[in-house]
Amino acid sequence: MKRLDLKVGYACNNMCRHCAQGSKRSTLAGPSSEELRHQMEEACKRGIKSVVFTGGEPTVRPDLLELVRQAKDMGYREIQIQTNGRRFASPAFTRAAINSGMTEFSPALNGHIPALHDYLAQVPGAWRQTVRGIMNVRECSGIKIISNTVITKPNYRFADRIARLLVSLGVDQFQLAFVHPCGSAWTNFDAIVPFISLATPHIHKGLQVGLDAGLHVMAEAMPYCHMQGYEDQVSELYIPPSDVYEAGTKIKDWEKWRIQEGKWKGDSCKTCRYYQICEGPWREYVERRGPSEFIPVPVQ
Ligand code: SF4
């Protein structure tokens, strides 16, 4: 099912060291309520029935739940909020979001202990609020919880422990996303971006924790040469075709943009068994680290 990704603004109550939006939070204003309503109506007319509210941090918008209600009234069947989850530490806010029409909750949890998550978010107490938020949503039946963990240099060794925490919190699905080295992650590259070949075995361990618990788990921006034995867990297999609205422009086909402009494949990749289906790593990663970690898998 095609999906509408609405970036509802760049403001955020965290200050993540790996944030892909970087300085946009202080240089770009978010769209108005009217613009967002218009984008939802326009997509709805084209038959799109799935919408994701993303940012920045959507919950810092005072009109977020009104926008969610409007989406429900327009007939959107899947309404996801991608969030750092902190506002959901309030049971009243959680109930209001669900009553407004949220059907999917997508929190970001980047550490198995407060010190790790809070170091990355640069907000003391963020981990406790995010975990409480997940617990509050879990107590409400019928809401699907799809979490995301950005894999960075400070947390990659703990991917299995983060996965165990997510399983214990009762998420329905989780994704481990290799950090996109843009925005703040580009500025903080040496401190934040791990070597992909060092992160790979830990990401596999984390995925295995989820698989053993019977969950649908995925790893994003991990090319197949680093996903041997976990090919079915490559996220890009499952990302639905999406229309993305960002900073007043519509990147109409996110998948095409991601493959043509966002990702990298080199000449050597042409001999790889996975060449046709692999998107490759983020382009910025190869710009900084070179292509030597991406070794073609021989055709059988
Ligand atoms: S060698 Fe290239 S095509 Fe093959 S899996 Fe790695 S990045 Fe993808």
C-alpha cells in the first residue's frame, strides 16, 4: 500500500548527535496546518490511505493530534506517529493520541540503559520518558508498535541488549538502522559513525534476538554483503512506496530518490550476486570511508 510521509516540522525536544536533519531545526520552519491538511487531502484523492507523521519531532506541534484526527476523518486507515516517544510518557497524551486516530506508534530507542540513550539524545531523562511512553502505548490494545534504533558508534556493541529490552517492552516489530551520515551525523562523523564491518556482527545478534522472540525485525541501510544469513531482514525489501513531503517540496518517489541519489554502488558491485536488488550503503559513508568494506558476493 502506498504511503504518505509528512514531515510536519524540524523542531525537536531532543538534540540527537546522529540527527539526520542537522541544522534544519534552526533554519527551516515547518509547514502550516493548512498546508499539511492540503497535502493529506491531495494524497487521499489519489487513493493513498496510509500516512506517517514524522519530523523533527511531531509531538512538539500543538496541532498534531488535530492533524491526526483530520487524517482519520479523511479515511486514512493506517496513521503512524514517528516519535522519540517522550510525550507518550504522559498517559493522558497517549490516550488522546489513540482517541484522535493513531493506529501505529513508532518510537526511537537508542540505548538499553539511560546513560547511553541520553548521551545520544543529549537530554537527561529522555530514556525513562521514551521507555515509559512505549509501556503506556503497550497497555492500550490494538496499537501496533514499530520501533527504530539508529546504530551508531556509541551503541552498536549493545544491539543485542537493546533488542532484548525491546522484546521485553512488547514491541511488535523493530528496525536497526545504520546511521545515515548526514546532518549532525556528518558533523559528528568520527564520533558517531561506526565502521560497518565492525557493526555487522552486532546487528546480526540484535536481529537474532528479535527473530528468536518471533518478531518481524529488519536492518536498514545494510547492504547484502553485510547481511549474509539475514537477507530476509533487509528493510528496503519492506519499505512501502512513499510520497514524501519535505520543506515545501515533494520528493514524489522516495524509493527512486533513495536508490539514485541516497545510496552508493560501485563498478565492482556489478559482479555481485545481489547487484539487482541491493541498494548499497549510504553514499556519504563511502565518501568518507571508501568502498573497501563492500566486497561482491560471488554468483553461485
Ligand atoms: S558488493 Fe555492492 S551490490 Fe553487492 S551487496 Fe555489497 S554493496 Fe550490494
